[in-house]
Amino acid sequence: MPTIFPDLPNAQGRCAISFDEAWASAEPVKGWMTRAQGEALWNAVRRLEKGGTVLEIGSHQGRSTIVLGAAARTVGATVIAVDPFVDGRLFGGSPTRRLFERNIRRAGLDDVVELVAAHSTKLRPDWDRPLQLLHIDGKHDYWTYTDDLRWSAYLPPGAEILVHDCFSSVGVTLGTIAKVLFGRRYTYVDRTASLARFRLAPPPARARLRLVAQLPWFLRNVVVKVLLRLRLRPAARLLGHDSPDDPY
């Protein structure tokens, strides 16, 4: 039986839904987020106090945004989705933006989700709104990711930061090693596959050790990605990866 949360009607009289219902809306949307990762995002939003603001960096067609938005409705929160929708084969530009807007509208979340079509790195310096939760799934190079971590300046102490493709992307993992493992600002909590959860708090030694323990899984993912590039999927299956997509 799905867990049904108390009805919290929004301004249009719509009511809160269960995670199962939210996932039913999100799953058909193209993207790289598993059900378990969606539930981790859902639970993070559910822990917020009423009136909070969630910032998502990198929304693509809205798969994760739908889960965040549906969860936000249950606690009276809002979601700000930041994505520049750049042109190119991987991202699709304006057509992807139209798909995002259509998917959010079809999910009935256009009153909960606010889209900001901009580069996160250019938007951040002039930002002036407090945030309560951060979901990072933007550009995966070291420099952009570590800059996106600087959005934590708008979070309260103890707030959660969820990072997708951590321990599967080289740039994101190197940034995590530099800013989390060897930093004093973020504490590694846990992960759901490649979705890592951090807390804005100085890390104790045991949290650093927990992070180090994830590095063999990262190395396995790098090997899998190399095998996929070489079209050696049978070899990747020997490492437990049975998908044409990179590990996520």
C-alpha cells in the first residue's frame, strides 16, 4: 500500500499525493534517475518545514523536478528549477525546455515549480533568496560542480544537499574529494546509487571515512564507462552493469 500523506491543497485547490503517484508521473519522462533516487529526493523535501524553497540545478525534461514538486506540495514548499537548456545533441536546447514545461504542466505542478532558464554559475552571484534544500545535477565538470556547491551559502546550517552522478562522474567525484573529503563545510551522509546526500555541517572523522569507502564503487563505474565506450557490454555485465547507459 502506498503511503498517503495528509491533503494539503495549494492555491488551485489541488491536493497532496503519495510518492507512488508522483513517480507514476515522473517515470515516463526521459532522464537518468531511478525510482530509489526519486524516493530519496521525495524524503528530503518531506523533511523541510512549511514554506521552504528547493533549488534544483539541472532539470532536463523534468523527471526529478516532478518528484521534487509533488513532494514540495505536501509541505507547502516551492521548487526553483535552474537550467540553461543549452543547444546541442546531448541537451536539446529550446525543444527540451518545451518538453520540461509540458511535463510540469501535465503533472499539475506549474504553480509549485518556478523555472529559471539560466546558467547556475552566472545566476548565483546575484541571488538574494534563502534556500532550504539543494539538488545538484548540472554540468559535471569539476569547475562547474564546485561552483554549484557554493549555492550552499544560501542554505541554513544543517541543510541537505543532494548531488546526482556523484561517484560515477569523474568531475563530480574529484570535486567531492576536494570540497567534502578535504573540506570543512560539508558532511557526507549516504548515497542512493550515484545520488549522494550531504549535510551543511563540519564533517566528523567517521563521515570522511564513509566517503572514502565509496571510492572503490567510483573506480568500478569508471571501468564500466570505459567498457561501454569500447562497446564491451558483456564485460560490463561481469561488473554488474546491464544497461547501455552510464552508471547513475
